[in-house]
Amino acid sequence: MSKELTVIVLAAGGGTRMKSKTMKVLHPIGGRSMIGHVLVAAQALDPKQVVAVVGHQREAVGAHIHESFPDVVLAVQEEQHGTGHAVQMAVEAAAGMTGTVVVAYGDTPLLRGESLRDFADEHEAAQRAVSILSGIVTDPFGYGRVLRNDEGDVEAIVEEKDATAEQREVREINSGILAFDAEFLRRALPRIGNDNAKGEYYLTDTIAIAREDGLTVGAYAIDDVMQTEGVNDRVQLARIGAELNRRIVEGWMREGVTVMDPATTWIDADVVLGADVTILPGTQLLGATVVGEDAVVGPDTTLKDCEVGPRARVVRTQGELAVIGGDATVGPFSYLRPGTVLGARGKIGGFVETKNAVIGDGAKVPHLSYVGDAEIGEGTNIGAGTIFANYDGVRKHRTKIGKHARTASNNTFVAPVEIGDGAATGAGTVVRHDVPPGALAVSSGPQRDIEGWALTKRPGTAQAEAAEAALADGLGSGPDDARRVAESD
């Protein structure tokens, strides 16, 4: 393919049928915006330049494009006067188009770079003035038909409403995606008229101009015509989104990933999966999530922008911007918030929430705990029901627990506080001060039993009756003795 290639992506329309405050091409699908998918496909051609034509909400669309594709040239179509007018804006904004120009649309998220490359290659090899990316469909109703002559060259595109009965039988349809010889396009654009019902300048009029000039017009029929389908409303967005996901999931299965239930598994376009990964039902892998080989994820798990190490096991977990080390286990019913880093062979167990926490290799937070703004050393075990109290009402503070420490159940660490290597804490302890290495920290006093409390403070209740019956059976002091002790207290 010639290095002198420009891709123009049209994204100026309002997309009113979406009925959304968000510009149509910015709606997400498969982890990218619709226009994001198209720009990725465009980059597969290794073009000299990519030009995006923006109009409605151009500030938002332009900022979104430059965030991920900073080299894309933006052309502004202040008023939308048709596709021909949009391409004219792109030509004026670009730095000298030569060679081949491919025109695509920002609302076709299934478009693949390989297909666009094959189309451009065929156009250049045939040395045409204009090429149409077409498709053969079973039911062409509603589409413009591609009309060819006996030599196979394209003579015209006729829309459904203008077609004769014989032309409606043609099953080759126009996708709207075109390739041009740049020099011809530059000459043809000023010759496009707007003598039509909408008063717009249609890019497809260049076909008639090329034929008038005796130049060749052809069509390249794509096998997978669904790649060219545009999204105009929420119903189409959902349908195309499901199809994109089906293709992604099937692609990973063919690469050696086990997906137990493809129907309930969603994988975004930028997710990376290692060999022999297993994904169980009800799992969503979103954003830039990476899963290492032999890991098992699911069921009922959602991970966004997470990293899962080899052989890790993640079950019934919600995670975002978290790192899970190799051979680690997470879940069930865990919540990993941004900044969570779990080391190799570590554990985050059931009903545990973590945030901005680094949990060392082999360290464990097994049950019913909140770990926020913390550092937990290698091999340390955190007891059930532990709270890292990181917020004083104004600022967040950090807790550090050393290596191979053992903290008991129902602890509260009031940050900032540091627990030394090999230290321990007693059950129910509230830790407000640093604990030296190897020390045992306890904050509760000796247990004190108030005999007969239920009989005097809860008389007539099932609690008091059960206590009195137990005392009468000789399981403790007698009821009269218990009453005297309680009353004297």
C-alpha cells in the first residue's frame, strides 16, 4: 500500500435518533467509543494522516479524539451540508492529500482494520478514481444499490426510493465507505451540486462525475458486510454491541481461552487474556484488564482496568484499577477499589473491601474487613472483622502493618499507626498507637460478669425466663443469689 494515504472519518452529525445528551459517536461500545473503534481501524492502514470531521459538540468530540489519538487532524464542519461538504472541510484542513483517500464513518464500530486495508489495497491495485466498499446481502431493502455495467465497472448508485423494480432486485449494496484517488477527489468536490430535496452536497455524486470524465469506478464487496453497519439509535447500539462482544469472545476462545458461558460473558476490545485462562458465567472483563495464563475469573465477577496474575483465582468480585498477583485468591463477594495491590499467593476473602491498599506476598485478609489506605507486609494475617479507620473527618491517613504479623478478630486500626514485624494484637483491640516488633497489643480490660442482670433488667422477657430456667437447673448460681448479686451491684 502506498504511504501517501489519508483516512477521513466523518463524525459531525448530531445523531438525533439516539435522543441523548451525549454525541452519537461518543457512545461506548465494547470498551471504546464508536469513533474510537473506527480510528483504531483507520490506524491499521498506517496512513500518512487521519482527519476527523467534527461538528455537533465538536469541543467534546475533539477532546475525546485527541485524548487517545493525539495525531488525528480535526476539521470543523460548522454547518452540516452533507457528506460532500464534510469531505471538503477535511481536504482544506489536511496537509496536502496525495495518493489514496479513504472516507469512513464514525458510527461503524464493527469495522476492522484488516477489511479497510484490503479495500484500500484493491482500490490502489485497480488504479481507480473511485472505489465503493460494497456488500452482498440477502435482503437489500432500504439500501442504495450498486449498479454495474457488463464489464463489472460501477455505473451508479441508486437509492431504494429511486430504484426501478429491476434495480431493487440487485443485492449488492453501498456501505457509504469510499476510496478515492486524491487528485480526482480534489477536482471533483467543487463540481458536486446541491440540487436535491435536502439541499445537501452528496459525496456519492463523485461517481457520476468520474463516469462523465471517463474514469474507472469500481466496488469491492466485503464478505462481512455487517462491519459497515452504522448505529443510529439505542436499539441498534445494543444489537451491534452484542455482536461486537460475540466476536470478541469467540476470538478469545479460538486463541485458547475457556469461556464457560459466552452468552453471559462480556469482554471489552482492549482486554488481554493469557493462555488457558478460564472465564466462568456472569463475568465482565472491561477496559484494559489483563488476565495472566491459567487464571480463573468468575462466576459473577466484574473487573475494570485490573491486572490478574497467572494462576490467580477471582470469584464473585467487583474490582477496578486493582492488581492481583500470581497464585492469589480473591472472593467471594470482595470489592477491590482503585489502588489495591495484592501480592503473589495473597488472599482477599469474603466480604472484604480494599482501597489504596498494598497487601504483600502471602498476606491474607480473609473475612469481613475494610482495608483502606494501608500497607500489609509479607505473610501477615488480618483477623476477621477488622477495620482500618483511615479517615479522621478531614484527611485520610495510612496504616502500616509489618511482615508476619498476626492481628486478631474485630480489631480497629486508627490511622496513622504502625504495627511492627512479627507483632500481634488481641481480639477486640482498638490500636491507636504504634506497636513495636514482636509485641502483643491489647486495649480491652479483664472480663467482668454481672450476675443476674437479665433477671433484674429484663424481667418478663424470654431472655430472663431462659436465664432463670438455666439457673434453676444448676447451670449457675441460684436465682435468688443472682438477684442479690445484681441488686447489690
